[in-house]
Amino acid sequence: MDCAMMGRDQRPRIGVTTSSRGGWWMWMFNRFSLWRAGARAVRIHPESPCDLDDLHGLLVGGGDDIGVGLYHAHPEPMIAIDPARDDLECGLVRKAHERAMPVLGVCRGAQMINVAFGGSLHRDIHDVYRSAPHLRTVLPRKRVHLDPQSRLAAMLRGQRFRVNALHRQSIDRLGQGLVAVGHDHHQIIQAIETTRSDRFCFGVQWHPEFLIFNPHHKALFGALAKAARCYTHGHESQGAESITKR
């Protein structure tokens, strides 16, 4: 059903990927953020997959590091990974993109979009960006600058933001059809988007769901809900360009 057919009382269904062994706090914050934006969240994890035919959008959530097997890096040291979730999300991102379904990646989710498109990751940002502080907080203590010409900057109505930081990995080589549109002071990639103007596909390295009182980060969920409302299965996403225009 498209945006002309979907009434105000019918919320678009947006799948939210999570870990099957935890991550309830992230799930609940994402669920609330989508509800506030006018959408209905559907939890997806390896033990409870969901058919994309039942959804209008996809939010790839945060959580454990992504296993290096997906991007052909060297053997991984002992860290928490979830191979079943990796495989599930990678497949969902690729299928959603083929269908022109709106996709938003949050923290790990942004990295998964990059990997699904053939990109790679830095396993530990401090092995590469040695001057970067060991910052891990849900509070907005990191400064991020967005490319003023990016669709994401138009969507968030700004170029400079304070964000939180909960990641150990970061994007290295960009996936096909993706461009880096946000960086922090140490030039670590903080935001990506597709180069295709007829697709809604964005990834942010921070957790906007925890910044619930900030109108810029709230706008991100609003844009996803609007894109999902205009989505029709099997067709180009209607209005994908207009969503990000000022």
C-alpha cells in the first residue's frame, strides 16, 4: 500500500533487527522512536525472522560487533559476535535494497549496510585512529560534521551535531554505491548514504534512538516513517527524493 492508500490510522510496519540474546533496551528505544514518528516496529532476530512482504521499511539496529568473515578480514580475536544475526541482516539489507524498500542502519546497522554492499570494516578504531579517545557513552559527547550537500544533512536540517558513541568497529572501505557523508574530528566515518537518489538507504554510526529530545535525530525516524509510508512492494520508493529536500 502506498502513501495515497495508507490512512493516518494505518501505521507502516518497519522491521527492527536485534540480537536474540539481549539488546532489549535498544529495541524499546527504537520502538518508541518509530511509534512517535507514526510507524509500527516489528522486532526481527535470528529466532524470529520476518518476511519482507509484511514490511514497509527496515531499521538495522545496534549491538555486537560484526564477524570478520563477512568482509574477509584476518581472524578475529575473542570478542562477542553473533554469526546468525550477521547472516540474517546481511541478507535482509540486500533484499530490501533490491525491492527499493527504505533502509536505515544505526551504529552496527550502518556497518552492516556497508558490508552488505561489499565494503569492509576496521575491527578496532583505536588500531587505526590512535589519537581518538576511548569514548563509550549514550550521551551526546562526540561532534559530527555532515557534508552540506548530502541528503542526510537536508533530512536532519543541519550539518554539525553532537552524537553518542558506542562502537568499537568503524567503516573502512566503502561498499559499492555508498558514499561517506559524515565524519568526526578524527576523520572516522560517522554517516553513509546511497548514491542512488531513488533509494532511501542511510547509515549513522551513532544511536539516534537514545537522543529522544533532540529534534534533528528525531527527524531521522520521521523521514524513515515517511519513506515507509510511501513504499510500495516491487516498485521504486515513491517520494524518496522529496523526503530529503529542504
